[in-house]
Amino acid sequence: MKKNLLSILLVLVLAVGLLSGCSGSAGSTQGPSENTEQTDTQEEGAQTETPAEGGKTIVMGAQSDLVTLDPGNMYEPYANMISYAAYDMLYRVQSGTMGTPVPSVATGYTLDETNTVYTFTLRDDVVFASGNKLTSKDVAWSFNRVLNMKESNAYANMKIVDHVDTPDDYTVVVTLTEPDASFLVKLTSNAYCILDSEVVKEHGGSDTGGDTAKSWLDTTSAGSGPYIIESWTPKEQLVLKKNPNYWGEQKNIDTIILREMTSVDAQITALQNGEIDIALGLNSETAKQLEGVENVQIEKGVTAMLTFLVMSRDESLSPEMSNPLVQQAVRYALDYEGILTLGGEGCTIPLNFVQDGFAGAQMRDASYRDLDKAKELMKEAGYENGFTVTLTCANNNSEGTEWTVLAQKIQQDLAEINIDVQIETLETTLVYEKMRDASMPFYIMFWTPDYYDINNQFAFMPGMGDDGTAYGNRAKWDVSSENQAMWDLADKIFVEPDEDKRAEYSKELQELFDADNPFAFLLQHPKTYAYRTDTLESAPYNDLCKIQLCDLKAK
Amino acid sequence: MLRYILRRLSLMVVLLFGVSIMVFAISHMVPSNPAAANLSQTALNDPEIVAAYEAKWGLDKPLYEQYFIYMENLLKGDMGTSIRTGRPVMDDLKQYFPATLELSIFAMIFAIVLGILSGVLSAVFQNKPIDQVLRTVSVSGVSLPSFWFALVVMSFFCGTLKWFPSGGRIDPRLFNPTGGTGLYVIDAIAWGEWGMLKDSLAHIVLPALVLGFFTMGLITRQTRSNLLETMSMDYIRTARAKGMKESRVVWGHALNNALIPVITVAGMGFCNLLGGMVFVEKIFSWPGIGQYAYLSATTLDFPAICGVSLLIAVTYVVVNLLIDILYGVIDPRIRYQ
């Protein structure tokens, strides 16, 4: 019996060894938590401070999917919500707009006659949370850091920058590789966050390649925003504390906590019970559970998320579906009113690739459906008796609208013009890979821009090969003499600094695009969220940074 | 016995090697690419970014080379870096595994204690109303889908009654524990933080109940049938004939023998917990290994997939070893050579 007990002890030691190997940092004994005071110095993985004592604390419930807090690596949907709170950029998105840039650290800029050299003047009163002054050197260092991280998603927004000069402490000269009218908008994204270069360099930061600061930036922040990232436990919670050295107007919230809540039902219950102050993971349907609940306000924010159909022009995939006349027939055959109902309250139907909020956006009338015209086009194409095609659909959703449900609706609608749609449902990553290979004749996809300007939407223009556009390649839609006029307009929009002129060109472009393209744009989705009115004055939404934490006001 | 344990542990190395090959091969058979799963749509259309991404994560190397590099690093104790999170896989596992382990332990305590108790009561009061009720509960346990049960439990206890918090491991307004073992209940006791202990217990009750409900049902049924069989044996009749108290007969004599198959069921139940873990973690926003494994699989994060698989394999082996040893303790006739 003693031997047995010894054996059990041995295995238990092994189990405990396994446990301790997979638990918190060895030797970290620091305690818990209950609203203790802040400690500035801490070992990695060690106990950080906790929510402020006596101060106002706001808790948000969301499924954020944040995987890093390093502005040079972020691109997840909620990335800018955090970077906007902890960092500054030269320009920020104006509150309540889709992407209108307004000066932040920069006071203004001049643009040379080539439209490629931007000279920014900086405020001289901006300080980082560390107390260091923010100067042009920090701006140049931060931009160069991302320029040397070519494997990062943020690099896609930064690669328009050729080089950065700093003639003095408060002047930054940015030279672009080519004129880009959307550059100010790009400046508002996390790629252009200004980091405290002295501090980040101490933790492995580099602006010449080989940067190793990510792991440190995942635990804290090195910015000049109104809040400091105090701690982050991925998939559990992120704590932001008020920055005592903030150069702007101090906020009336001391602590903001992003609590990861993977279940929408849990978010709804927690909001009702007052465990959280904002629930971000709602959609039109689930929000109905909160209608009439005391002290709860349901809001809808405008997003740039599009859901659309791609109909490949590759004849080898489907000679029928690749026919431009059939593609036009599909657009006429869809029951947009029914699709709007599926999308829920707040959805709209963009005419094509330019969302509501972008230059010259045009909407499609929900009563656009014309089955007679659709049948005529099918007849003209030689497919009066119809054909069978596979519609590929990922097991995904756009702001709560399930793609499989949309696929069934499309199947139903197209049956009326004798198109027999066979739905194929696949895992999302498989659909992405097939999309990249351009191997699907007909599929549902969604799109959220990397920056909030029409220039980003040219991903839907024709063009194939290494210099092609994203969806030109994916739909096998190449530039031709017939659609060259679209590019002539797009090229003007790309560089035109005057927003009114861009809107005019955009309208003209969309008319041409609507006459011939391999897509059917189904929905532009709203973001539904709710907050408690007994703790918050307001919770403004902006699609780039979701909830604008800097503009949150507690009661 | 010690030799037996050492032999089992040495076999674990072979098992882990096999697991690593299988997981590596299977996950690479998926016709997709981590770049497609992790890069934005704009970045994915940029050959420069895709090439830099594949070079950074070694995806441009042949599969066998990727495997050798992985194994070489693994032998040095480095499980690689997660493609999705950009953090060392070991750090990710250190963060997520304690949450899962804590939940599993509580679920098993719930399942074993209530399962055995219900099974004994059910057997002792065979065909009485209490037996009927407990049998209904146990059948419900093995037949209710865990995701549905979790939603109902949350809606009733958190929404309607407001007795428990609706998800998470702890109230973030009050506590932000880091360091320690990562098992909040244990840490709270170690730190003497009774408020944190109460809060973490309040958070773990419902997910543990849901997660352990299936295993509890199995244990109840197994205990009941084994106990009924044992109670009809001669030595029990002899004990009763000698005038031994019924409670002593049941708890002191019959239950010991009836428990051997129950241990097997409990072991299997522990392993089954990992299957239900993904749903329960999602519904109760429990930041554990289940969700990490799910996200790693859907983004083709090969190092993370391998890391999780190896960790689960080790857990299985250790749990099974413990069970085998427990057989010997409960039944002295069982000896290992």
C-alpha cells in the first residue's frame, strides 16, 4: 500500500509539474487585486494594478479578436478602438463621420505641386505618457518602423510612403511613391500611430528592420493618447487607465475595461444586470431582447461592411455564369427587399462598390427587381432554359447576417430565372484560399476597407496579375477597351484632392460600373450595440475605431 | 509499480512524437494557407506582403523542413511562435490552460461527488421515487446537448434569477489577477483574498455544472448498476447476516468494489470534458484552451495546433496513468509489473 501511495504521489507530482509548467510565471507571487494602487514597475507576466479606486470605470463587453496591441501589427476589427485611446496620429477621424480626417498632433499640412510631398507642422505641446516630448523624430521613427515590417497587415497602408524627413523638431515631410488623395485618411489608421521612440527602442524597437518590440507592446502602450494600456490578458480583459500626462482635455473616465465575452446572450444578460456598460456584439435580431429594458439605449452605427456576390468571368469555371449578360440578369433577379429584411433594420443596398459615407456613394432602390428584364437577358445570353451553378458560401456572417441564410434566399430568387443554384458550404479559411486561387464560379463574400476612402474600394475594379486589383484577380475580370473608361475616372479620383470633384467622378464611375461588372452588391450593414444610460452620457460610434473611447462620457 | 510508471512515461515520448507527426501532416493537408487566413484582403493581394509573410513564418520551406525545424525547436523546449497571435505558443498555453484546467477540475469534482452520491442513493432506493428522479436527471445529463443546456442555465440563473454573473472568470471591475498559478480559486486561497475567492467561485459554478453534467450522468448510471450488482453478492449477504449496519455495508464494503468501473468512466468523462469545452467556454466567455484550439484550427496556426495537441495528449496520458494506479489502490488484487 505504501508503494502505491508513493506511486500516486509521483504521478501527482508529474501532474502538478505539468500544471505549473502551463500556468503563470514561476515565482510570481504577487497578489490579487482588489482595487489596490498602481505599481509602475512590473515583471513580465507579473501582477499589474487593478481598476481605479473610487474613479469611474466603464466596462465594455465584446468579442474583439484582438491578437496584438502593437500598432505596427494590428488590423483586427477592434484594433483601432484601442490604438485611438492609447496613441495619437497626425490626423484622426472626425467623430460621427465615416472617415473624415481632422488634425490631431499635426496642426495642418501643405502639399507640393507634384501632389507627393506632404509637409506637416506639429503641435509643440504634445507629450507621451512617459513625459517625453513628441517631436518629428518620433513620427519618422514610427513610420519607418512599419515600413520595415513588410509581413505586417499595417504595411499595406504604409507602403505608399517613400521616405520621411524631419527638417526640425516640429516639421515632418512625407514623400509618397505616387500621388494619393486618400493619404490623409490612411494617416488616421493604426499603421500611422506615433510611438515614443526612445521608450520603444529600449524594448527592442527598430526603424531599420528586425524589430522585436511587439511582445513588449502587447503588454502596455507607448503613446500620447488619453489612455494608457495598463494590462491585457488576451481573450479575457484589457484595462485602459487615464493618462495623467495627456496633453489634451482630461477625460472623466478613469478606467475602461474591455471584457471579452464570446456569447451574445451573455453580453445581453450582463448589460441588463449592469455587469457591463456597453454591449458591442449585437445585431438587429439579438438587440430586440433589449428593447424596452430600463436604462438601456440601443444604437446603430454606420459601417463600411459590404456583403456581395462574386460571379467569376472565368469561362472554364462556368461558361454560363461567366457571361456578362447572365451576371446582369442575376442583379435584376434578386429580391432586394427580401434581402434587406434578412439583413435587418439599418441595412442599405449600395449600387456597387462605393459604400454610403464615401465620395459619391449611390444606393440601389430596393424595388430594383425586374424579372422580365432578367429573363430577357437570360434569353439573349442563350440560357433561357437555365443552367446549374454552385454557389460557395463560408460558414460565416456579416454583422450577424448568416451567409447560409443569404445563400438560400439567392437560390430561391434565381430559381425564378431558371438558374439552379447548388449551395456549397465550406469553412471560411478554405473559401479564402479558393478565393485567392480564383477557383470558384459563384460565391458570397464580405469586405471591410483597410482605410475609409473610395481609393481603397478600387479593389473591385478590373485588373489582373501582380499589379491587378484584389477582386479583378479573384473574379478574373481584366482591363479591356470596354472598361478602360472606368479606370480613367478611377485614376482621377485616386489623385484629386478636391472632395466635391471626387464625388462627381465617383458618380460617373459607378454608372459605368453598374452597366458591366461581375458582382452583385447585396447589403451594407449597420453595427448594432447598446449601452447603459445610467452610467454613460453617450457612446459615439465610428466604424474605424468602433466605440470612440476618447469621446466616451460617464455620468 | 515505479518501474511501471517510468515505462508508461517513456512510452509517452513515443506517443508525443507520433502525435506531432500526425497533427503536422493532417493540418497541412487542409487545402488552405495561413496567409489567406491571417492577412487582410488588401494585403493578400499584394505579392510583396504575402512573400514576406510566408518567409517570416517559414511557410515557403518544404513541409519536411518545416517539421524538422519544429521538432528541433521542440526538443530545445521551444514550441514555436503562434502565427495568429505572434506570441510564443508556450506563453499562450500558459495563459489559457490554467483556465481550462480549473474548470475541468471543478466539473469533475461536481460530476464525481454528485454522480457517486446519486448513484448510491439510486441503488439503495431502487425503484423508489427518489431513484426515478435521479435516473431522469442522469439520463438528461447524458442526452442534453451541452450548448443548449448552457444557454438555458445561463438564461435562468443569470438572466431571470440574477444569482450568478453572466460569464468570464472574474469581475473585471474588482479584480485583475495575474501571476500565481493562473487557477484563480487556488490563487485566491494562496493570497488570502477571500473576496476574490468568492467571486471566482461564483463565476465557475455554472460552467462547471454544465460541463460536468454529462459525466455526472454517466457516473450516476454506472455507480447505480455496479452497486446493485455488488449488493447481491454473497459477501454482502454475509455482512448483513453478521448484523452490520446497512450504511456500513453500502459505504464500507459494497461501494469500494462498485467503484472500479466508475473510475474508468470518470477517466473517460474527464477526456470527454475537452470535447464539450469549446461550447461551454464560448457561452460562458471562459478564456480557456478550447477557444484557443478552435481559433488556431480555423486560422491554420500550425505551431499552435501542434502545441495544443501535444498538451492534450500529455493530459490524456497522465490522467489515464492516474486511473490505472487508482485501480491498484482501490483493489489490492490488481498489481502492475
